[in-house]
Amino acid sequence: MTCPYYSISRTIKPDGEILRVVDKYQNTSRNVVGIITTNELICDQEGDVFYRDRSGNVILDRRYSNFYSELGTNLRLVPVVGNHWHNEYLRMQTFLLDECKMDGIYVDCFNSVMNDRMYDRWDGNSVEIDPHTGVVQGKFASLGIISSQARANWAKHCIDQNKVFVVNGYADTAELQSLPIISFCEAEWSFDPDSDSPLNTIEAADGQVSCPLGLGVSRIRQLRKTSKKTPAQMVQICIISYLRHGLLYCHYFPIVLNDGAYGMLRELYPFTPKELGEGFVIGEEKIAGCVSRTFDWPGPGEPKCKRFNLDGIEIPGGFETTRQEDGTWKIKVAIKDWKETYLISQMPVDTE
């Protein structure tokens, strides 16, 4: 499901007027079905909040509609408690959870409204200030603020049924931050495996006060045109880059690493983070890291320690484990910092 978009195509609106537009993503002109003749849609969905610019023009999405096989576009809608889009989304969630028996909901572009604004209303907080005089020049509504409670309602509707609610984008308001939502960032779009700072550090760092998950590398084919790194090395560099900010790598793209291995990824999850550090994450079940350090391991059994090189292949050594008098373990890790990774987990306990 996608948060702010309502699709209009030839199927939905067969008599829609054909508009000629310039696509800012492809920089080419292309026909789309416009909303000039969709007044009945706007009137029927009373209370909907459309994205509008300062002049009051309705803003259309052209990014996702590029993938439509037929002419079409997306209206961008803002969910506000009680309006049509807020209620329609709840209806769709009910269908997926109750009738289709899904285990959860994933919402793309969940916080895409965060930095957008509208000038036909005021959220009670946001104003534009002249930087030279300090005089308030105008009021506006932050779409992240006015949609916050509606989006929280969507999340609660799923979570209250003990279902998983996963979103693209970190929590942008207090209402959302207090909910057990699984969220991730897409810092990988700035990923450069040959750079000293491979990721968008600001976006990655946001995970430290949200859900520490980062989307994995999907642009392997594109990156190979300019990088000498192998796909396996790119994945490991991205794992290390996220760990630098206390984030875990979320592998989501079908990449066959014939030139290496997946390293810790085959055993990384489930993972319940409880401490984030520069180059490591300590969880209830495991510890993941890429820097030398000493850890305390609660037990009950001996920890299982695995070390991986930059090709994701397991290599020996790097760990010194010592049993303490109270039954816990102390693990001293010595690796090539920022060039290798490791995963510490519980050794299977013999119950016989």
C-alpha cells in the first residue's frame, strides 16, 4: 500500500482529458490522464485534502505513474482524521487483515508528507519568518503534522490486532514515534561503495531515535558500471556503513552473490536491538558489529562467534571468550575495523 496516492487511469476515468506534461524525473514530455474533468471524484470524496501549491493548484504524482502500462497519474492526498482517504485506507486494511488473513501491512511513502506544506490552511504551529527581520510573513500547514493522527490510526488499527505494521520512513511525529512500528530508511539511494562516506549520514543517523533498520543495496547493476567493487563487497560495505551509525542492514533484493557470500545476513534476524553504538548493535538475541571491542554475554550457554571478510566469507579467529564466575561470558573481539564484520549469537544448548 502507498500512503498519499490515489490512482487515476483510463480504466478509472475513461473520459479523462489527455494532458501534456513534462516529467521531472525523465525530463521528457508524456501524455497522462489529467484531473481536469474529474470534478465528480473531488466532490464525491468530501473532505479529502489534496496536495496544492502556493497558488492552489493540485499537485500530481509523476514518479510512480511512470510505471503504469496505460496512461494515468496519481492524485496526492493527505489523510486527516475522518476524511475519505483516512477512512478508505482503514477499509483497505480491514480487507487485507480480516478477509485476506494477512499477517501485517506494509505502507510505502509513509512519511512522504513530512516536509511538504500547504497554504490554504494552518496547523497552528508552522509559519514562515523573514530571516533578516524576524517578522512572520505567512502561515502554512505542515502535512506531516496535520496527517499525523490519521497515520497513527492506521498503525494502531493493525498493531491492536497483534499484526505487524511496516513502513518506509522513520517516525516524524511524537504520535508515531511512540508506536511499535517497524520502519526503515532508504539511505542506500545515496550509497557509493567507493566513497569514504558511502551513505547519506543524516538519513542513516535518524534511525538512532527510531527503528534502526536500513534498506539494503538494490542498485548493484547500476553501481557496477562505475565501481570496481564486486556485488558481494558492495553488500558488505553497505552492512558496515549502516553499522557505523548503529543500524542493521535489511536485505530485500534478490542478489545472487556468486563472487562471495552473504556474511552475517543469513543468521542476522530475528534481532531485538537494545543498544546502538558506532560500529555495533547489541540485541537481545545477538550482537552484530564491524569494530574491535569487548562485550559481555549473558549466556546461558557459550556464545557462537562468526567473523566475515569483505567478500562476506567466514574466516577463522578474532575472538577470545572467557567464562566468568557468575556464569556469564566476556568476549574480546579483534578484527580489521571497518573492513570485516562479525555476528555473535547463542550456541545451541544441549537439553539432554
